Amino acid sequence: MYARFCILVLTLTAAATASFARVAGPGAHTPDRFTPDSARVSNPDASARNQRLYDSIESKTNRRAVPRMLYKMLFVKPVLDTTMSGRVTDESRLLQPYSGKTIGEITIDRRQIFDPGGNWLERTANKTHRLTRERVIRRDLLFKPGDTLDPELIVRNKQLIRSRGYIADIDVTVLPDAFDSTRVNLAITTRDSWTISVDGGWHSEGRTMVGLSDANILGWGNKLKLMTNFSRKDFSYGGNMVEYEIPNVLGSFYTAEFAAGRDFYNSTLDMGLRKEFLKPTDYEIGLTYSDIKSKRYMVEQDTSLLVKERNLDAWGGYSHYLRRINSSVYLTGRYNYRRVSRRPLVGPHFNPALHDQDALLVGAGLYREKFYTANMIYGFGLREYLATGYKAELTTGYSWGEFNDAMYLGMSYETGGFRGVGYIMGGFTLGSYIDLNDGMWQRSAVDVDLRWFSNLFLFRRSRIRQFLAFNYTQGWNRGTGSDESIRFTRIDGLQALKEHIIGTNRMILNTETVIFTPYQPLGFRIAVFGFADFGLIGYSPNIFKNDFFTSFGLGVRLRNERLVFNTIQIRLGIAFGKNGLVESEYFRLSNSTRMEQYRYRPTRPEIVEFK
């Protein structure tokens, strides 16, 4: 009877979360050794009770074929609990004793997704999965035998490889040479991720998309995604899309991308080749071409209209490290060609975002970036790399427009890092066009961002982290039409607000408190969160004279390391305006995990965003 009850519970759990099912990826394995940010479960009694429960379920279900199959499908091996450690680690400091030594032999040990000897599902996944080839990992290394060991470069390289979708984990072990004290050998251990996934999307007007992707084709690290579209009303065919990406072409650190196809009335041809800044002294270069026809959202009209646009982008830059100030100086340039062949009505000051344009931009500045590791920030204990540093940039350029020419001037600054009160990040971007006919400043905008999350606080047996985010965006001398007004968005907005409000000035304060509880009923880790958002938006230059909105809510995030399902988030919320209750998103169920990475390296010169 007990076995039947357990099988029923497992079946109901699978049915309730089937739409969120994913094969275990990064973190779904037992680490081979402790990492500096690892810790054991602080509640041994709860862990022991859960272990006895799972042992009993396994024993009961092993007696018959069907229960045994259900158990193996729904359960995976537990991982080492790291959710009780929140300390920040400077991994480069651990490697400092070996700084300056010559790198000798570099060996690579590649490991499958799961350890051998696991359950049926794990063994099947390992047999199905093509292990990443050694040359693919070796071509991602920023160092080679004979180079001088640089601790920060090692950490930067670990972050780069861990950012690949096909790698779940990487360790770099330094082994002193027994015969030469000036030489060290490096042993690199990698763990693969499960890279095959199914995707889907429900769009307006009955359009439906179903896709299949593999981020590690034949172990080469290349990504292929195929999508087909049909109408869920009459199942009529809507077209196919294909996307292909090579993240590191022949070890050059160039990324090649290609996408083509159609989706009913939308069509896409997109191709590009680019290389980003990876080291303090480095270069970047890129070339992209796109020919896209798609519906574009018109903020002021609150509707979508079909637009066809061709775009050619070419950019490049160089950075040089200055040891005296521990920063890099850089210079970048960009040329952009845009032609819009299908569009709504345009005029000198109407729908300027849809004007034909040639633009030349130049950027110059200073930057510094370093990575630290921590956990329990946006994940449930997995090691996370966060950048610290700063970037200061001046941007100028010239635009040959369809109706008039203009000069662009802009500046930006952002900085962030771990302080005594937690992680603090702040920055601003300011920019404007200058009409060369009358000398007037046009389409000016300023964007200010401040973000903070606290250290972990201990409350009895729970861990608490507080998040704050502030955004202020203002535009003046703007035109009318597409992209000339702003609204609340998913990123800069109120979580539970659904009402459509626009303006040229916006200010938002988002707060969220996350409690990582010690309770593990049936092995589920539980994080409870509450949020409060406050926003002002409108056309008045005085931001406090604009319309005020607020939203409140709470939710729960569930994660069981034994189950193959991803983190499940359930959120309740309500929104208010100055006149009372407004249109709200009262309930939201999702399995998306927020993963924000702050970076301070330079990119191609950009116009200040106004959205």
C-alpha cells in the first residue's frame, strides 16, 4: 500500500510539472572535490529523514517493473548541498603562489554528464550524449605551454568555458613540477551538460512554434536549432526557421552565427562573425548583416505593424593594459547602414527609428574587470561568477539621415563590486543628437541604473538576501512615433502591472527579499520571496508630477536536486495606481531562473537606449 501511495505521489508530481521538465544540466552531478564555496547540509536530521524516505521508496518500487521505471525516470543522484555558503571567493588569490611560473604540460580530463554506475536514466543520457571533443576544450584556452601563469587569466578562462552551453563545470588544478621549481603543469577537468532541448511558443493570432535544438552537435560545441511554425486554429503550415552557431571558429575566438527562415508573415536572414574583448590587451571585431521582415511594436499606438529592414553593421576596437593604473585604455569604431523598405508613414520628426540612415560612431575610454565567485545569488547554491570593475567611455559620431544629418555626443560610466554591505553596481548613460541645420539638440536621453544585493543574513536556520534595483530614464526633445516614448518593461517595470502606460520620463524602484529556508519536504529546497515595486511614468519634466503605480506580491521557488525538473516559481501579485486597483497579473507560474551577469568590458559604440 505504501509503495502504491508513493507511486501515486510521483505520478501526480510529474503531471503537475510536465511542462517544465528538463534534463538535468549544470550542477546535476556530484562534484569530485569541495570547491571554496561549498558547504554541507546544516540540518542533518532533515537530511537523514529524507534519505530514509528515498531509500524506502527505492526499495518498495524495485519489486516491480513499472514502479521501478517511474522511480528511475523521476529521480537522479543528489548533489552536494552548497546552499548554506554565501561567501565570496577570489580564486585568483588561491593561485597566487604559482604566479609567474612557466606553464608546462596541460592535460584535459573530460567527463560525461553523470557519473558512471548511475540509474537507468543517467546511463541512457551518457550513452546518448556525445562527449565534447578534447580539441574543442583545448581551443578555448587563453594560455598554452610555455606561457607564464597569470592567476587572473586562469579565472577569466574558467568563466569563459563555463559560459559555454555544453560545459556544466570546470576545474583547473595546478601541479608543481617535481624536477623544475619554475615550472607547473595544469590538469583541467570538465563536466559536460545535457544539450538537447525542446522549445515551444504560443503567439498571437493562433501562431505556434515548436523547436528542437542541440548546443553540442557531434561534440564539436556548435549549436543547431530547428523550428517549425503552424496555426493552432486550423494547423496550417507557417514556415521553418534554422539557426546555427559556432562559438569559436578554428580556435580564433571568433563566433559565427547564421539564421534564416520564415514564420507566417515574418522572415529572417541574419548572419555575422564577431570577436569580443577577452584579455586586458586585446582586440574586437565584428561584421553582421540582417534582412528581417517582422511585426514591430509601436509604443505610442499600442499595436504592432509589419516592418522590413536591412541592416549592415561593422565594428572594431583595440585595448591596451596600463599596469600603472591597473586598467585598460581602449578605442572602438563602428559603421552602421540601415534601410527600411516597408514601414508606416515617416517624417522629419515622425518615426525617426524607421528612417534610412548611415552612421559612424567612435568610442574611447578606460575599463577594468575581475571575476569573483559566490553562490545563493540568482541560483540555489551553484557557483556563480560575478564581475567587478568599471568602464568609462566617451562616444561621438556622425549620422547621414534620410531627412537631415546630425552629430552624436554621448558619455557613460558604470562600476560595481563587492563591498562590506554586499554587491553594489551603478551607472549612467547620457547622449544626444545635434541637428547640423539648426544646431538644436534632438532625441536626447539619460538612463541611470543602480543595483544592490546584500550579503547573506542568517535567521535561525534560514539564509536571507535582499535585492534592490533603481532605474531612471528621461528623454527630451524627442520626436513622435516608434521608440519616441517609453513604458514599463519586464526588466524596468513593475512585476504585477499589466496596464499600458507610456511617457518620456520613468523612475522605478524594485525590491525583493529572498529567504532560502532549511526545510526540505520530500527533498524539495524551498526559497520564499516577496517583492514591492514603485514606479512613476509620464511626460512631465518633473518626475514626481507623473502617474504613480505600485505592485506587491510574494512567491515561492522550488528545487529538488534529485528530480530532473528545473526550478519552479509560483508568484502572486497585485498592482495599484493613484486611483486604486489597476489591471494586474495576479498569478504567474514559470520555470525561468533569473541569471543576471554584470559585465564591464567594452563593446561596440552604442546610442543611449530609450526603451
